[in-house]
Amino acid sequence: MKPIRFEKEERAAIVSRIQRYFVDELDSEIGVIPAELLLNFFSEEIGAFYYNQGLADAQAAMARMVDTINDEIYGLEQRQARAR
């Protein structure tokens, strides 16, 4: 898996959310650099778990779509030819 990277604007938005979380939920302030370090930690150490779950969800969605397509194709078959 390649490392998780964020665009500059995305990174700034995430860091801002981390800072807001600390104020709102922990009644504590955190600076930009500590928030960036926390983001790096989550990206490097925990991000793969979220990434893999996303892949599993995508794979399950794809399997459901393929099942639907197979059902549709089966519905197109001629009845007499199927009975033979």
C-alpha cells in the first residue's frame, strides 16, 4: 500500500478539525505542529485499517452489483432453451 497523502488544503482542514476536537471534546488547546504530528501518526499507524475497510466495502458493493448483473442476464435467457 502506498502511503496516505493529503493535498495541502485537505491537510490544513484536517489539522483544523483536530484542533477543534481538542477544544470541544477535551477542553484543551493543541497547536498546529502537534495536530500535524497526530495526523501523521493516524495516517501511518491507523490509516491502513480504514483503507482496508474501504476496500472491503468496495469489494462487497462490487460483488452485489455483479450478482445483480448475473440475475439480469439469467432473466434474459430463453425459457425453452434453459429447460433442455
